[in-house]
Amino acid sequence: MIIEVKVPSVGESVTSGVVSAWHKKSGEFVNEGEPLFALETDKVSTDIVAEKSGVLETKVPEGQEVKIGEVVAVIDDSKQTSKQGKEEKPKKKDPEARKKEPEPEKKTAVAAGVDRSGPESAPPAASLSPGVRRIVEEEKLEPEKITGTGQGGRLTKADVLKAVENRGKAGSVESVGEADSFPGTAAPSPTQPPHEARFIRKKMSPLRRKIAQQLVMAQHTAAILTTFNECDMSAVQELRRSKQDEFTKKHGIKLGLMSFFVKAAVEALKAVPVVNGLIDGDDFIQNNFYDIGVAVGTERGLVVPVVRDADKKSFADLERDIAGYAERAREGKLKLEDLQGGTFTITNGGVYGSLFATPILNPPQSGILGMHKIMPRPMAIDGKVEVRPMMYLALSYDHRAIDGKEAVTFLIKVKECIEDPKRLSLDV
């Protein structure tokens, strides 16, 4: 019986995706529940598994965009018995044959130990985690040539990232060597045409395309304005230092910085409710709940998982949610529902060293708070000059819905909560 493999629905707003990689080749036997291909959409990336066992026949190549419900392969489950029979035949060997087997196997193992680049040392595709497999596919790495440091020689994310870094260094050294050979002339690489060394053209990933569309849409539809302030981080830093051990011992997680800003943003949204709303056509929708999006940078691009009902959560709950989202985002395991429904967003460019920036709105929200790098700067305190750890704050807002007075009031409220964090319940 022929069974069609269709692109499943992964969310209401997702209408298409890209078959980024086939884990099984056409003509191979697949078992029920085994990953067939990776489907990458503008929201999430997920592995699609086989519903039945049988022989796979693919219908679309890697990299092709497909619609939800489109048939991308078929599985012939009638060939299951014959395939299993073929797999069982080699097991039926007479005692003499079994005695002679270990010697060649031993030789093969020794050879593999000497030369790890041989096919014997190649890790099977199924053994790669989704995060590792994605890097291997995007960077066009050869996993059999990378030494795994994980359990049983398994490739880890650190292994493949190191391979990418080493390859980049090797390419730089080769380019310098070629440039130095004859001044004024370009020596073409023996393996690559000269034009390939200058640029590489490739399709943007669905996530990158979605980010581009969202950013352009935000600039074209909203009247974005940004107001700035600065806050003294001394009190927060001292509170984290004095309460860190007690907090970690009680809750099993470290007290970070983002939870303070989530708490402060919620207090500011309560004080200035219009920032928590959005424009829908000719209507303005006022949200009376506080689902705060926290921007997370990943290798695939920026994603914004949403912390639900942030006003009802403790510092420990917020830290667990943020840490869990960040880990799943970097591993490519976020679900579509993790990214939907936010009312306000916080982004921290300070983790990359940004001192001052103007964040772009996350449509259809009306406001986004930008955090930045903490820098020691001389400040006038009670008529004296003191060096304090300072952070610039930026609030970008939709001026169609929010007036300047309301935006400034919101940012001052955030500043007050950060500079006097005792008003925020730490629960230690």
C-alpha cells in the first residue's frame, strides 16, 4: 500500500515551509516514527516523522518551498516484509563463517582508528541532534571528518561550531597566501572559480525572510518614535550580589538581570496602560494581561518567545521561563505557541556590547524596551562626582497610539523600579 507523506500543519498562521534536509534518501527503508525530513517555517523548525514503515520515495528536493498539505514523498509499506527479510539474511551464518568474522572487523577497527576521515568513522545521520544537524547542513560540513567529543563519539554543537571556526581560519590563511604570491595579481584557487571567492548567493531562510518582512512592515505601518533615559544599576547589582546564594539555594536557579526588567516593565505597563495596547484597523485594543516577549538571538535569527502572565510570576518563575525559552530557542525546539500573543517586548542589545540603539517595534505591539551595556560612568550624586554602573534605556513606541508624555512616563517608571528594586518582591 502506498502511503502519502504530506506537509503537516504546524500552526494557523503558517501556510508554507522549506524542506531544509532529508534525513532519509529515496529508496531507503524507514521505520515508523523515524525522522524523514526537517521542515523549516518562518516560525519554527521541526522534524517530520514517518507514520508507517516501508520504502521511501521522495518527491521534492532539499531546499524547495512546499505548501501545507502538499505531498513531498510516499512510503510503500508492502515492501516492508521483503526488506526485513534482506536484513535478516546476513544474520544466518554457519559457525565457521562467524569464527572468521572478528579478524577482518578488527583490522577495520584499527584502520578506522588511524584514519578517522574514512567512511567507517562517519556518524549516522540519525545520531545527530536537530541543532547539530542544522549547523552541518547550513554550513555544508562533512560530519565524518569531524571528531566527536560527546558520549560514544557523538558530535556535539561545540564540535561543529569549532569545525566552522577552523575552516574560516584556514580559508583566511589560504587567501592571504594567494594574495602575497604576486602583487597586483589574483591567483585563482585550484578548487574554486575566482568569482566564488568574492561572494556567495544563497536563498534566505524562511525565518530570515519573515524577520525582514516584519521589520519592513513595522517601519511602513507604524509611526515609530524612540525616547531615551538612563538608569543607575548599583542597587540591582548589589541586590544580586547579596541575595544570589540565598536565591539560588532556595529556587535552584541563578538570579539574572532580565527578570528585574520584566518586573519593572509590568509595573510601568500598569502605570501607563496605553503602552500595553495595539491598533487594529480603526480600533484600539487595550490589553489587560501582561504577556512579555523576550528577544533571544539564535544562529537562525532573532526570535521572541513570550513569558505568559508575567505579572503573576515570581522572580524565580521568570528566570526559569526565560532560561528555558533561551535554551529551546538555541536548540531549535521552540513551538509556535511559544512565539504568539505577546503584548510588549524587551530586547537586550547589551549582551552583544551595544551601548545605545533604537529598537524596532514587534508588530502589532505598540512598544518595545531596549536594554544596553552597563558602563561605569562619572555621575553627579549629591553634589559629588561618583562612578556608577549606568545603562541607557530606549523605548520605541507607536506614536499613533502613544503620546510623548505617556512614553516618557513609562520609561521613568522603569528607571524608578530598577534604581529602587526593593519595591519589587524578590521572594527569598
